[in-house]
Amino acid sequence: MSVVEALLESSEQYTSLLINNDSKGDNFDIPRNIDFVFKTDDAQKAETVCSFINDNNYANARVESVKGDYRVLAVVAMQSNQNVICSVSGLMTCIGKLFDVEYDGWGCVLQNT
């Protein structure tokens, strides 16, 4: 899948997720920690992605080992408005493609107060 195709697909998926979160009462204007996840079976790639994210201050990232696979968890404290979340997720999609690791999307705790 090309970068453009990946960006279009992720934008569509995350817009649908935001619509679902809205129906559950999420207030997108309330900042919260949002987790962006990358997966790979290559420890060096995981460390490289983690360093790249941290060195460029894109997020606070760390590597976790999960049953022989590696996960990079990048956390950003931010609002989850559509334009913001799709922009940051787009960046993460590009990072995944750049380093040939799987970008597994984002998640957060809904905020409704």
C-alpha cells in the first residue's frame, strides 16, 4: 500500500472512530493522553523508531517487548478534534512507512466531563 493510500485509509477509519466516540459523549476539546502504537518483530527497528520520535519531539515514546515482538508506544497529550488527531495520525502513518514498521493506530480514554 502506498503512503497516500495508507493516509486516506487511516483518515477514513479514524473519522469513523471519532463519530463513534462522539455518540458516546466524548468531548474532543478536553486534552488527554493519546497512544499511537507501532509493531515490529525487529528490536533495532523498534529502537530506531522510538529514537526518531523522541529526538524530534513528536511524542514521548518507549519500546515494549511483547512475546518476542516489539511495540513502540508513542504518547501525546492533546485534544482529539478531527483535524488534530488526523494530522498527528497522518504523521505516525508516514513514520511507519518510512521505517517499514506496522502503525497500529491510536487510542485514548474518552473524556465527557
